[in-house]
Amino acid sequence: ESDIFIRRQPRGSALGTAATDVLAGGATSSWQIADPQPVWLDHGAGGHIWDVDGNEYVDLHGGYGAGIAGHAHPAIVAAVTEQVSRGTHFAQPTEDALWVARSLAQRYDLPLWRFANSGTEATMDAVHLMRAVTGRDMIIKVEGCYHGHHDSVQVSVSPDLDEAGPAHRPESVPSSTGIPTAITELTRIVGFNDLDAVRRILDENPGQVAGMIVEPVMMNAGIITPEPGYLAGLRDTLHSAGALLTFDEVKTGFTAGPGGATARFGVRPDIICLAKSLGGGLSTAAIGGTSDVMSAIADGIYEQVGTFNGNPLAMAAARANVYQVLDDSAYRHLADLAAHASAAITDVIAAHGLAWHVKSVGAKGCVIFSPTPVTDYREFLQLDDRWGQLHWLIQHNGGVFLPPWGKVEQWLLSVAHTHADVDRLVTNFERLAVIAEE
Ligand code: PMP
């Protein structure tokens, strides 16, 4: 399949080779470097994209989960086109920002919002805010959750489970070179769905923990859902210790439902981070909070800043996205497509007698290459990733573009996708199933 992949993309290969002269590693982000080579894209329309060699794909990569609106949605094109000729940057608020914030307040049940430019910035502000509000330095984070590439959250456990320490007392390590342990030591690691570990850290460090940041559904480890009572338990446990709870909804925001995982699971945290699917394809992010938390910003205790915060082009796109694209009928359509994908792939798995299953939350889904549900990061690490990588190649060569990290990432359905697009995903998946059955 790797050979087919390369043969289909001669111009992409040539660009990839030329790129290594001027782009470090031949791509614009380290997570664009796929095996066997990065995919060089030319354009997108609706639910489809075309590479520089003219190959067409159903786009279920969705720009790493940012593409719930699909490509060039007419409402977003109109909004951006109007704004682009009226000025693309002022570093002053425009009316669109007010409308976007109103929608977020209503969808996520938190009253006050600020904007930033990426998920990384949003979670960085959230961590700063938790510290600013409580006057404490320590934070709690879940092993295997990804919150962006700033120092405080670039900490997890070794993917080698022999070195990860016991599940109830993980041995934390920086997730990347360049991240000082002096900073990551302030971040205490727990397992997902392990409320007792959070209680223990709070008990052992009285008055020191500012709060916890968590993906309410883990989405950088396939898809791992919270056990009943876990999210509410986190909120109550943290609050009783004077600490705060942040939901990183960068992946779940707008995709788990109109009000993200917060509305879906009915647990309101103190702070919510949004990015990816907020901007209708433009880069923007948001941080929402309770009045108590956000008063730290309003009162100037914490300065939440950024030259491009609330950028007019991004706000125009986000406004069109949240008011015109992501309406009730859009969520009905997404739910239909998601049900179709889950049911059809589940049928293929059963027909071929495979020990796999489908996991889906809202518009996102993935195949878990294991018969049993995965409930934490350690179980996820033990999944055999060969099938994930082969699945990616087979889907790609069959005209479906998925995120390239095997078992880590998931597909994202967009409002522009059709049942025929889902059929293509299923047909390609059947090719994998045939190979796996042999
Ligand atoms: N939080 C989560 C849950 C994410 O998945 C990501 C990106 N994959 C981020 C934060 C960081 O977002 P960005 O890449 O926009 O900085």
C-alpha cells in the first residue's frame, strides 16, 4: 500500500523532496510528516479535498478536527469575503466577536469569554488563569491527554509501560525535548477515569493545587469516554479543595454536540477551552469561564493578551459557523452520518469475525483494534497499531483521507459529507477487514 501511495502522488513526492531544502523535516508542522510521506494538498470543496496530483479524497481528516463546516461552505465564504475587503486585522474588537461570544455563552453555559488563536494558547491561558485565581502553582493533568505544546501541559508518562510507574501513581516525564522538568514538576499526572488519584494528590498537597485540566472525552488516544460520575466527581472533588476544573474542548467542542462535551455530559467546569472547529476553518480559539474566574481578567489581575485575538477575519468566519452552519439540522445530519458509519463498520467487523469495535462521540469516530472498550491511556498504549497504520494507507489509496496517526486520531464528519462519502469509508474498511481475516 505504501508503494501505491507514492506512485499516486509524483508531484507530491517532488514537492516533498524540494521542501526538505527550506522546510525543516519537509513540512509546516511535525505532525504533518506522515509515513511514507506528507500529503501535499491543492484545494477542498465541501466534504472533499484534492491533492496536487489531482487525486480526490473524502476528507475525514478535517484539518485535525477543525473541519466540521467542510471546505468553502457558502456561508463562511460569504462572511470572509465581505470582511477581507474591509480589513483583515485591527487588534480591536469587532461586532462579530460579540456575537460569537454570545453563542458560546449560550452553548457552553459559561458567561464570559475571550479569544486566542490556537488550542495551545487557549489551554495556556486556562492554566495561567487557574493559577492566577487560586494563587497556587500546581496543576493536575491526565496521562496521554494532549493540550497543546506549552510547557505546563507537555508532561505525561513514558509510552513504554515498564517505565510509566504504577497506574495509581504515574511516573511523569516531559512529553518533548525542550521542556524543562522544573516546570513539569508542577504538573501532577493521573490516569483518566481515576478519581481516587485526584483525591490523593489534593490530600498530599493541601492548598497547593490550582486546578486540573482534562479532555472530557480523551481524543488523543482514540476515543475514551468518561465513566458515569467521573466528570462531576472531578468538579466536586476539586472544588472541595478550593481548586478549579478546566475542560479542554479543543477536540470535543462543536463536534460532540452543539454545546460540546460540557452539554453532552451535563457537567459545567470552571473554564472551557475551544479551538479547532470554532473558526469554520480559520485559526481562532476561545476561553470561557465563570464570572468568578473571568473576573481575574476583567479586573486586570490576569492579562489575557494576543495581537491576533479576536481577529476580524476569524471572527467573521466563526460567526457564520456558529449561527449559520452549525444549526439543529446540521447536528441531525451529523448524527445520521455518524450512526451510518458506526453501524456499517460494526457490520463489517462482525461479518469478518474480527475482534475490533467502533467508538463514536458526535461527529467523531474511530475503529478500536480491540474487542474490549478502552478506558484509560495504558490500555490504549497496548493496542496493536499495525492495523491503524494499514487502515490509514488503505483508506488513503481508496480515496478517503484520515488523520495519519493510526490509533491516535479519529475521523471527523462534516456538515458537507453525504451517505455516499460514508459508504466509501466503509468499502475501504472492508478491504482491511478481508486482509485481517486472512
Ligand atoms: N487540546 C487538544 C485536546 C488537542 O487535541 C489539541 C490539538 N490536537 C490542542 C489542545 C492544541 O491545539 P492547537 O494545535 O490548535 O494548538
